[in-house]
Amino acid sequence: MEHSRKHAELTPDKPAYIMAKTGEVVTFGQLEERANRCSQFFKDIGLQPKDHIAIMMENNARYLEIISAAQVAGLIYTAISTHLTSPEIEYIVNDCEAKVFITSSYKADVAAELLDRTPKVQHRLCVGGGVKGYRSYEEAVASYPPTPIPEGIEGRDMLYSSGTTGRPKGVVVAAAEDLPFGELHPAVAAMVGLYKLNTSTVYLSPAPLYHAAPLRFCMWTLRMGGTVVVMDHFDPEEALALIDRYKVTTSQWVPTMFIRMLKLPEEVRKKYDVSSLQLAIHAAAPCPIPVKEQMIAWWGPIIFEYYAGTEGNTFLAITSQEWLTHKGSVGRPYIGKLHILDENENELPFGEPGGVYIENGV
């Protein structure tokens, strides 16, 4: 079995995740107990495997606990951006047919607005409490035992595309089979292997957990027994300080974060030891060539780029060494066969700009 539950048995006192701002440490033993209480609650209110829940919260100490509980209970979970408007959130909660909606006091105003607009929701919970119409999450789960519910199928995410050209779409992998609890999907196993996530991994997550990559990488790290350091929001100097303090081995960034760290005065950048970093992954947006050149010069050839989508339709990746000989490239496809086509869907020769098409993707 590859799951944080295994590591709760083997190394209960090891930090599963650390909240960077407060320094709060949640051990694997604590994560197991908290996720068990939450999954007991999900079972008690009648949720069945493949039922949907929706979560809209800032990065907080309950986030990964709730996702872990949803995985144990075989639920499909939708993480929602805290930056969306009330109508956008309303649409996603209704569209995914969430039976449970979990938010936090941080989003109290929006939570109150959604009360009368999400009729399919049967249970509303608020981390931190204090929102009319919502039960306190902490009080709701506290009375349940910290023992596991019967193991069934793996829960999984159903995240939404950005919706830049219309309503966001819930991403469902039509061919996804029901996996027994604790079993890794082959694509996930490939990612874990590619990035060498293991019990020695210390993974820094500087991005919101509602995004696909941060959420999935954090959960994969926990499954493999590594430790996650969760920032509540990105700050360039704090990120460097955290790498130094926790001897971070693995991290994931977007190019804007690189730019902001590079803009720090040289004496500030030199204050922090980042030599523990073995892998700095980046994606989500094109990285300007000069920026990536400077990052490789600063951190060494540990910068690893990928190009992919929430849909899992393709996955391209490139190492620093490969990139230095093909600057601007995002690498070779690991998933699917790549085609660059013109507006009439004719294949274009190398070097010609066109649309990216994927054959035999997920």
C-alpha cells in the first residue's frame, strides 16, 4: 500500500506537513487520526463512494486532512479557487453536484452568499466556524473515533478547467477505473518515479492548494512518506528562508515566482542556503529564457520544466541539461503523441508555429 496511513504506522511522529506561517506541525500519526475522524463523519452522514464534495478554502492546516479523508472514503473532491466570484463558485458547486461544501471563516462573506444558491448541498461546514448556516468543521468531526472506516476504493479529484472561454469544465477521466484504496494509478506511479518522491522528500508548496499541481504533488508526497511545507501565500524571501530552515529537497514554482526571487537584492539571496534543493519543478506558464538561465546559474542544473494540463491530456518534460541545448523547449512527450498543426489541421514542419494537438492522450 502507498498511502500516508502506512507511514502513520511506521513513522507516526514524523512531520507529514508543516504550515510555514505558524510553524504548526501535523505528524503522520495526527494526520491519520484527523482524516479518520473526518472520514467517519462522511460515512455517518450517508456519503457513498463516488459521491462529490467541494472545498473552497485558503491554505490552512485542515486542507490536506480533508482531502486525505475524502480519499479514504472513496469520494470525488473538487477544490475551488478562493479568487472566484460568488456566481462562479455557485456554478461549480452545483455543477459537480457536491453533497458537502466545506469552506472557512476566511471566506465567510462568500459562504453566506452561497447559502440559498446551492440547493444540492446537504451539509455545509466551516473551518474556524462563525458563519450562519454552516456547522463548525472542528465540532462536527470531533465526536467521531480516530479509527479507520472499512477500506474500499480510492477517492480522487475532479478539478475544473480555468474557464477562460466560457464556463469552467469539470475534468473527469472517463477511463479511470476504480482503484482499491492505497493503490497508485499507473500515471501517478510514473510521476512519483520521475520526481523521485520518497520518505526523504521535503516538498515546498508555495502555491494555493486548490490548483491541480500543488494539490496533487502534496498528496503524492504524503503518500510516499515525505514531508510537505505549505506556504499560505508566496513571498520570495520567505520561500528562500523555508528552503534553508527545513532543508527542502523538492519544490514547484511558476515563472513569476522565479522573477520575484531574482529581483531580491543579491545580499538577501546570499543569506539563505539553498544547497539542499535537488529538484525545482516549474510549469503553468512560459518561462522567459533569461529568467531560466539565471535560475540555473543560481540553483544549478536542478530546474525541471513540464508542460501539461489538468485534464492529463499530455505531459512533456525537460531537464536543465536538455534545456540548455534547446532553450525555450518544454521537452519531449511522456504521455501522448504530439502534433503541431496549422489552422486547417495540416502538420507543420519543425520550427513553424501552430496549434498543439495531442494524439493518444488520456
